[in-house]
Amino acid sequence: MGISTTYNTEQELVLALKRRDNQAFSTLYDNYAGALYSIIKQIITDNAELAGDVLQEVFINIYRKIDTYDQTKGRLFTWMLNIARNASIDTLRSKSYQNSQKNQELPDNVYKGTANQSVQLNVDNIGLKKVLEKLKPEHRVLVELAYFKGFTHEEIAEMMSIPLGTVKTRIRNALLQLREYLQ
Amino acid sequence: MNIKEYIASGIIEAYVLGLASQPERAEFEQLCTQYPELVAARREFEEELEKHASEQAMQPPVGVKVKVLEAITGAPQDAPAPVSSNPPKIITMQNEKRGSSGLLRFVAAASVILLVVLTWFTYQSYKQNKDLENSNVALNEKLNSTQKILDAIVNETNVLKNPNTTVVNMVGTKVAPRSSANVYWDSTNNNVFLVVKNMPQLPSDKQYQLWALIDGKPTDLGVFDSKSDKVILKMKDTKKAQAFAITIEKQGGSPSPTLDSMQSLGKTLQSQ
């Protein structure tokens, strides 16, 4: 995704954003809204209207929090991707969303040992989730729960009845494999 | 620390994807300040991730950009505090929108039903009014005709009851022995009435004609049919008459009677 010709480097774009330049913000939206909407849709899989609301919230938050963005810690897209992922997971866990999804509560299914099935059903053919399909099932479940459902390693260890260290190791290995598939 | 092992451990991916714990993040950021190769490795993965994500980009819903730009254009520049309360505000507005559109839908549906019901009632009322009007007209017509008939009957009865009325009994002639009729002659106002008792049916081109015989000369008193819906026929007036006679004449009557077809004859007191 190339940044518009108006901004030759990410550095320039970030500086314009920090000046609250609305034109810079419009360019940012044009360049990144599609990629961020994709990740939101991979987390909120069943409600396009809600996903659109989250995208709106994400860009408003990007505008408001741009001063907290620290370039030494990562690229602008990485920062925005994490805002989008966190907002999506927050929405997923919100009471109103939970009430509309009572029949699909994941932890119950996981405890009953049907996690694999449940996760497979939730996999869409887009983005990272598409790559996720190439992983071994026991790895795929962990990435699904950690990245797309937002559970902590501790929660996953408890859910799956496996040691915390194993969860961490498997997730790291799964991520390394994912990265290979990305290339 | 073996930085190569650290780089290959998956910590970079976990950190970039937001799956590292807080202590892991702190350690990673600390090490980044010491090892440029770690920063380069991180950057490499970030670029891969960004490239993949932009390849997988999806068309966002239309209208989101406009809403975002509206929100930020109106947003205060140096006030982070009210800022964070705005996204929930947007959600609340949408809830309200849903609620009011539900109410609107209900009101719209109720209006349509009410309109249909009112239209039906109006039509029924119109129809009923029209029916009543029609039957009222019919009743009035019937009443009028009944009144006329009644008036006629009363008038006729008055004639018959009038003491000044002379009753002349007409009897059949040799030509028509069964023919009979009565003439009621009011000498005070010269009115002549005829009551047909029995007169044979005539061909359609013929009519009976009533004559008054005054000093031997027949005077036309009008024509009539053998059958009439009236009980009493009003004929032409005459001041004098020694006798009344009925002949069969052509339709509409003749200026002078065809005496050989005389059907009945009745003499008045004046002839005596």
C-alpha cells in the first residue's frame, strides 16, 4: 500500500497527521481503510453493519490518539492494525453483542472439547484467516483464540487444559509458520 | 543474550501482532534500543504484514469516510478528554435511530390501516345515504300517485253522493242488448260523468262515443273505451239533454253519430 504522492514518506504523513491536517487524514483513510476493514471483518464475522461502525470508531480513535503514536516502537500501520483489532475484540465482548450472540458463546464450546469444529466454522476465506487454515488444527485453535477472539494466554491455558508454557510456545511456533505462509 | 535466537523465537511476530505480554513487550522495546538488527527484523515483518493486509483489503461500507471526516472536523483539537466519549455517542445515536424508525414504521402502518378503515366507513355511509335517497324518492312517487288515486276516488264519490246529480240509466239497444252504463249529470254545474257497467270490447280502431240528445239533435260529449282504469269517466259538460246515447265510432269520435250502431240509450227527466 503506497502512501499518496502528497506524502513522500510515512514520516511526512505522520507529521501531517500530528498537525491535525484533515487532508492527510483523508489520505490515510483512502490508503488504509480497506486493509483495516478486512481485519475488523475477520474478527466481527457476522455483522457487516457493526463492522462498519467499528471502522468508523477506529479512524476517529486514530485521529485522537495520533499523538501517542511512537515511531520507534513500530510502523504506523502496525499501530493502526492493533487499534482496529482491539476495537473489534472490545465490540465482540460488549454486552450488547454478547446478548445477540448467546447461542455462539465460544468458551462453552471450548470447554466441551468442540473448539476445533467451532473455530473451523468461524474461519473466513479472507486475510490472515485464510493463511490460518494451513496451520495444524492445534496451532490454528490457539491463534484463533488469541488473535481473533482476544483471549490471554492464561485464559487459553485454562480453557484448553494445557500448561501456560505450552500455549506460549505453540502460539510462537504458529506465528512463525504463519509468517512463512504470508511470504 | 543470543539475539539471533531471540529474533527467531517468534517474539517479533507476537509483539507486532499484539500477542506479547506486558513484560515481554517491555523487554522487546528495551532490546530494540540496543540491537539494530532486532529493529530491522521487526520492520521486515511489519512490512510483510502490511503488504499482506493491503492485498487482502476489503471495500469499506460507503458513508463511513464521510462520517469519520465529519466527526474529526468538528472535533476539538487539544481536548483528548471529551474525545474518548464520542464513539459510544455514535452508537447511541444509531440505537435511537433504530428506535424511532421502529416507531415511525408503527405509526405509518397504523395510519394506513386507519385510512383504509375510514375509507371503508365513508364508502359504506355514502352507499347507505344513496340507497336511502333512492328509496325516499320511490316512496314519494308512490305516495303521490296513491294520493292522486285517492283524490280521484273522493271526487267521484262526491259526484255520486251529490243530491243535484241526476242518474241516467243507459240500457242496451237491440244491437247490443247487454250494453249498460250510467250517466251522472249534475244539472247545477253541467258536469257529465259516465260509469261503464258493461260495454263489449271494441277493435283497436274503434271507440265508444257519448252523445247528448238536445231537442232531437245529438251533441258530442266525448269518447271512451270499453275498459278504463277509472271508475268514473269525466265527459264534456252539457246544459241540456233529453237523452244520452252511446254509439260505436272510429277512433277519436265522429262529428255526428252513426245511429245504426247505437249501443245504449237513456232518457233524462227533461225528456218527460
